[in-house]
Amino acid sequence: MTYAFHSSFARLTPWLLVLGVFSGCASMSESQCQQADWRARGLADGRAGHSATRIDEHVDACSKAGITPDNRSWTQGWEDGIRSYCTANNGWQEGSRNQIYWGGCRGQAGEDAFLNHYRLGQQLYGLLQQVQRNDVESKRLEQLLRDAKTDEARSKAREQLRRVDYDQLRLRALITGMHLMAPR
């Protein structure tokens, strides 16, 4: 499953870059730049998983207001924030909620644990999504079974329903196993 994550992420990366380039949204408004506590802003950016280059976005946004961010204060805050973000537990939480990883842990002490658990969390998210799709399919097949006019149609619907039910059992067992891998 690790290969699937890497190939999916590799296909997604160019689109994330395009989204970032064309989003047109400044990281901060003029009034936020004027009132900024740069250490607190860095802390918030780190806790949100933004990379260290986030300060460049603030420099761009605030230059329009004639304000230069306090890089040193921001960096001190960011370093504290990113340490709390780059943990196995947070990786699990972010992955299982299918949150985008912005690369903030790159080169940080907790990077490996974060990424390993982020991937596991993403796998869990995928399994839970499949359970939901199977629930919808089960309801559709149950309706098909109720509406069937012939024994052959009922038999076919029952067989399809059995396959979905078996898949649900398999998925739930995998989900239980995934929860056992969650960081404690």
C-alpha cells in the first residue's frame, strides 16, 4: 500500500502546486499584518503543519501593506509549533481525516513517525470510505431484491448482496487491525 500512496501523491503533487500558484489568496490580510504577533503566527503555522517557507507567503502578503514580518520571532514560534505537529499521533489524526500534508515535517525530528502514521491513517480513511460505499450498494441491492420479479433476478441480487456483506466483514476486520496500529 505504500507504493499506492507514493504513486497517488506523485500524481497529486503537480495539481497541489497549481492550486497554490493560482489560489490568489494572501496568507494574511493587511490588518493582520499590522497587528501580527509574529511568534504566535509562527506557532500557529507550525501547529498547522505549514513548511518553513510559509514565512515567504507572509512576506509577500505584508509587503503590500509596507510591513516586514519579524522572521526571527516567526521562526522561533514555527519551530515550537512544528515540533507539536510532527508526531506519530498527529500523523495518524491528519491521515485518518484525509487532510493534506503540506510537507512541514520535512527534515524535522519527528518526520518518519509522522509520515508512517499519516500513511496508515490515510489507509484507514480509504477503508472507511469503502465501507460507506458498500453500505449504499447494500441498500441498492436490498431494494433490487424486493423489486425482483423472477427467481433468477432474486438469486442474482442475493449473490451480489452476499459478496458485499463478505466485503464488509473483511473491511471491518482490516479497520480493527488498523486501529491496533494507531499510536498510543
